[in-house]
Amino acid sequence: MQAPDLQRAVAAAIWTAKTLGLQVDDTVVLHNSNKLAVRLLPCDAFARVAPLAHQVAQFEIELAGRLAETGSPAAALEPRVPRRVYERDGFAVTLWTYYASVTPELAPADYAKALSRLHTGMRKIEITAPHFTDRVEEAAQLVANRDQTPELVDLDRELLRGMLKDLRKKIVGLGAAEQLLHGEPHAGNVLNTKIGPLFIDLETCCRGPIEFDLAHVPEAVIEHYPDVDPSLLGECRALVLAMVAAWRWDRDDEFPNGRQWAQHFIHTLRKGPPWPSLQALTRELEGPG
């Protein structure tokens, strides 16, 4: 979010928490992109704030409640307030439990075990969720809309259009078993806490093969996850790279250094397989630190 929207979003989080009886004297912005994540102090609650037009917070709240019932490793809602979406000044505000990160860094085996537990819990849940191909279609629509992706040159636009179409068809055609998925269980969406790894950002949940989720995680994690189809994983990795590239070309995308990421993803897609993990590309762009 840009500065004016950022200030309004923080104000919306503060107003919401105070209205619900939580004490807020200070805030710490933990993440600012298309959505805002802010820690509220001294009540120590965690607020997520998104524009009303670009959020699926009600779905996320419902899913979080269902996952809690299954004992799945997912972040919990704030227990001191009613579980609902709060609207203020054009923003949707949801309140969650704040978890402090602990060291050392989350071990790949623990990451894989937590993701496997999450998938097990998700198999027990009946909830209406989009199919992974719906998310692919959203990326394809961005690529097709020149007004929405004006900086995307024709050659790269055609590359993404073809890859999104062909990979979606190929993955569906393989007929792999499907289930409820996190949708984006990359390292940025898993917290290493004193009670163990917890997954956050559930709004990306969709249905599809587990390899679609695994396409988002580091290579070392795959080694500890049971029964992975390596061929399907490769196809899903290519698809995820193409989807992320499309999102980074969106004129409204607020991901830091988004265009640099977009260009690097296009370069990687043109090189072809073997397809790298998202973590590998992140290290290329940002360095290992």
C-alpha cells in the first residue's frame, strides 16, 4: 500500500481493535504489499487489512475455524473478539493471534511434517473453495488484458499465455488425486513459533493435487514430504512460476521490486526445465541472506 492508504489501513486496524475493547497504544507494520499486516500493542493482537474490493476475508475466517477444529498447524483467530470480518473506511479488517518467531530457522523436515499435517487436516474439511485452475485463469486474464499489464511486451505476453494454457491442460489431464490445499505454502507463509510451525494467509486456499502446494516450497522440504510425484511437481513448478510472473506484471501490483521479479521470472521461464523452486529464484534476486 502507498503511504496515504497505509495510514488509513493502520487507522482502520486501530479503530477496530479499540472498538472491540482491545488496548492499542502502538503499532508495528510487519508486512506491506497488496495487503497490510500489523501488530497491535500492548494487546498484542495481529491485524490483517485489505481493501474491501480485493479480499476474501470471510472465507479465510471460516477456514481458520475449521482448521482449528482438526488441530491443524494454522494460525488461530484472536480469541478475545468475535470471529468476523470488520469493515472500516473501505478496508476489511480481521484480527488474529500474534505469534513471535523463534530461532533457529525452521528445519526442512519440520516444514514438511507441518505441511503434511495441514494437508491431512484439510482432507477432513468440507468447504466450498476454488479449483487451482480458477487461479490459473485469473493469471491468464491478467496476461490477456493489456490495460492491466501495460508493461508486458508482446513476446513475453505470448510466452505466458501459452504456458498458462498448456500447463493447466497438462496437469488436469494427468488425473492426479485432488484435495483442499493452502494454495501458497511458501516460506513467507509459515511461521516458526514456540508451539511449532504454523501456516498463515489462508485466503489462497484452493483444490488441486498436493504437488501444486509443493511447487511453492523449498527443494529441501520436498525431500521429507511423502509420496511426491516428481513429474507432476515439475509441471506444477513451471505453472506457479508463470502465474507469479503474471501477477508481478499487474499494473496494480504492490509487491516490492515487482517489475524486477517479473523480468527475472520471464528469463527463467525462457531457459526452460529443470524448473527451480521459488526459494532458489528468491536467492538469485536477493542473495542467500
